[in-house]
Amino acid sequence: MTIRLYDTSARQIRDFSPLVPGCVSIYLCGATVQAAPHIGHIRSGLNFDIMRRWFVYRGYDVTFVRNVTDIDDKIIKKAAEQNRPWWAIGYENERAFNAGYDALGCLPPTVEPRATGHVPEMIEMMRGLIERGHAYAADGNVYFDVRSYADYLRLSNQELENLLQPSGEGETGKRDPRDFAMWKAAKEGEPSWETPWGRGRPGWHLECSAMAHKYLGTAFDVHGGGLDLIFPHHENEIAQARAFGDDFAAYWVHNAWVTMSGEKMSKSLGNSVLVSEMVKEWRPIVLRYYLGTPHYRSMIEYSPEALREAESAFARIEGFVQRVVEKAGPVEPAAEVPPAFAEAMDDDFGVPQALAVVHTTVRQGNAALTADDKEGAVARLAEVRAMLGVLGLDPLDERWSGGDRGDDLHGVVDSLVRMVLEQRQAARARKDYATADALRDQLQQSGLAIEDTPSGPRWSLS
């Protein structure tokens, strides 16, 4: 058994060989908490949640670090716009991110460090880099000298001479415009911390190098994040960490985006779909299926139609599970997943191919039910539960079916309401507005609010 994964730094799929036998260390760039999460943000957490689950299934002891960037230019700007403390903006949205991760069934990280809690570690790293000649202080800022690190830009495969380094306001005193800020001098009214080079606050990139060093040591296995982080964030992380003396990450894994109309889902573009709103309209387990089952390196083009297709596909799986349980009672997951599923997951976490094995097994189980082959149906359900457990999609898992039946009831109500809404849409299409209005009134009298949106009607509890 060998897990293989695509390493961005090598630009090819490589056999995975952990630094410590039997253990896997993962650092994932987490949320910058200037706003509530949209489904594009949560996709990254889902992809690496599935990766982590597969490593655990394969017998590894996984340490999973996912940071929180709670101080940033965007957070400070939002605080000024809303006339609120910067920390209140950050904490509110940090809780929203964690609620989103939890709603979609992501396992909590081993540790979730905040940038503001690790200023001493950042100061230590800056001091070391200045002593080694890789960084310098100027006008209260501290910059990394990109020309001092020979392998700079190897991850993103760029030429230094052609580089346009993103630069922020107040970044004065640079020796070279391509040098990047590790520490930013204090400005009036902004949060700041004391350092040997004056008061200021962290640059975006320094925090991750310092926190990875603290929690995972000088070398670790996998560094993850979205494609948009390759440059400048991950490139600058590597420069800082390796110039400091760390080996840093052995593998670099990047997930693709969720897009709308071909563009990356982004708050700035106004095309985001908030997780808090999506879970009102869709069952969280369906959202997990939709976001987690495409290959992590494939773009997902968001549309309500695609979500409905995912809902129908998962309903076929869930329907089989329910029918077998009704016929045979509780069925425990199999001890091992089918070999074809394992082969797909070992090959760069090939969830689409693994999911095809799930659906094939469901069809075989349905055939067994039709033939009144109870033993065969039970065996197939055991395999399906084992596979869905790896993907975090087992509808019989306590996460989705235990104690509080709210999610289950939401799914039942959602199905019934959708049937009525489809009847209402059909009535409107044939210009039978009296019937359409009557159906809407009946739903409202039942305590439901109906909203007509460009993507179709949606409901919520009034």
C-alpha cells in the first residue's frame, strides 16, 4: 500500500513517504477572518478533512494544524468601516468559520492557532533571519530580502526579474521593491505589538512560517491550501522558513476553487454563497457531498442545478441505506473498504473514482434487495458504510443521525415542501395563478416563509 499525491513543488504525483514512520503532519492555511465563510472557503477544509480521514484509515497517526489569520489589512479595514474593534470582527467570523466546518462534518484540527497568539515566535524568526542576512529593518518595518534566498519562486515557477510583488500601504524603506513585509510598522489607531524594531503588527506570510515551526517542528509532511495561495503566500512562507534553517514542508498540496460564471468565488466579486445561508436551503450532508466529492484539484462551477444533481445522487445512496436497515436492522461498517475504492483513494485521493465504487456497490445492493437476498444486501451496506465513513458521508453515523433529529426532519420537510413548490411552479407556468397563490398561502399558514429568487423558490421557517 502506497499513497500517492500531487506535489505542486515537484509538479507531479509522488509516492508519499512520511518523515516519521506511521505519522503524518499536515499544516493547512486556514481562514482569514474578515468575513463569514462562503462555500469556496469551506471546500478547502473539506478536501483536507477527507485527506486526513484517508491517512487515518491507512493507519497513520495524523497531526493536523489549521491556522486562523486574525490580524490582517482586510480585517482592519472592515473594523474601520463598521466602527467596531478589529478583534470583534475577527472573533465573530472565526466562530462563523468553525460553525461552517462543523455543520459540514469536518473533524476539528489537532490545534488551531491564531496569528495574534504567536507574536513572540514571529519576533524570534525575524531576529534569526536578520542575523543570517536574509531580512532587514527599515522605518519600523521588517522585510525579507528575496535576493538572499537562491530558491525563491521555485514553487510558483516564476522568474525574479519578471516579478511584481504585491505591496501594501506604508511599506517604505525597501531595498528592492520585490522584497516582502514580514512585519509592518504601527499606524495610528491600528493594533500593534512591541518588537526590537518598533511597534507594529505581523505581515501575512510570517505567521504561518512561525506557527508551523512551533507546532510541527523544523520539518513536516504536507502543507496545504488553495491554488490562490501558491504566490505570494506559500512562496514567501518557504523563503522565510528555509532561510531560517527549517526544511519545512516535504509535499505541497493545493485544492482548486469553487467558481461562479467561471470566476473564483470571492467576497470582493460579490459572487459568494455564504455557508450560513446554504445550510438553511440544503441539508449539510448534501452540501458535503457536493463540495467534497469532486477531485480536490478540479474546479467546481457552482449552480443550484448542480446542487440538485448532488442531492439526487446522494438520495440514491441514502435510500439504499434506509431500505436495508428497514429490512435487516442496524448494519455495522465493514472492517475494510473494497479494494477498488482503496486503489482510487491511494491515487492522489481520487474521490470521484472512489465514489463510482460506492454507487456500483449501491446498485448491487439494490439488486440484492430486489432478489430478496438479505445477506447480499447487508454485505453491500457494510461496504457502503465503510466507504462513506472515509468520506464523512455515512448517513447512519452519529454525526448525521444521532440524538437531535433536526437535520433528518429538515430533510423530510424539505422534500415535502419542494414537491409543493414544484406544483406551484407548474401552476404558474400554465397561468393558473389562483392555484399557485393557494399553494403558497397553505405553506405560509404552516409556518413557512417562501421567497422567490433568481435560482428558484426557497423556503425557511417564518
